Amino acid sequence: MALAKSLCFLVLLGVIMGVYGDGECGNTPVEKAALAMAPCAQAAQDKTAPVSSGCCDSIKKLSNQKECLCAVMLSKIAQAAGIKPEVAITIPKRCNFQNRPVGYQCGAYTLP
């Protein structure tokens, strides 16, 4: 009985936390996806900073999920890290991705 209650609690907690939901980044919480963007920190604060291959690799994984990419760029964790959305939005272009979501509206910003 205690095991069944614990299992029900974990499932309920998962639903509340969005683990089983389908958010902007699928089953991955936006905050976790944002942490994966750590290699992009400098390039997302300064348009003249070089974009590392590690950053481009991280962004490439999200560039096909434009809602997730947008959610990450506008997330509270990105804000706390000093990410400038108007700069971060330029990274897919700076990585020379041919299949980036050009023209996608991300809050007040448009992907170039």
C-alpha cells in the first residue's frame, strides 16, 4: 500500500513538474535545456564575440525546435546568466546554419 501511494505521488509530481508533459522543449524542462547552452554564454552577451564550435553544436540541437530555442533564450536562467536575447537570437546565423528558422518571432525578437 505504501509503495502504491509513493508511486502515485511520483507520477503526480512528474505531471505537475512537466516531466511527462509536452512543453516547448518536449519532455526536457526549459531550465535544463538552458543549462546545456553554457558554451554560448559569451557569444550570447556580445555580438562581436566568436561563437565556439561547442556553442554551435548545442544550438544546432535546438535550431529545429524553434519554440524550445526561443524559450531557452527568454528563460529566467538565461536572464540570470546575463544573456541578451537580442544577441542570443543571432547565434544560429553566426553559426551559419542553413536550416535555421529565419523570421521566427521569439517574443519581441525575430530570428535573422
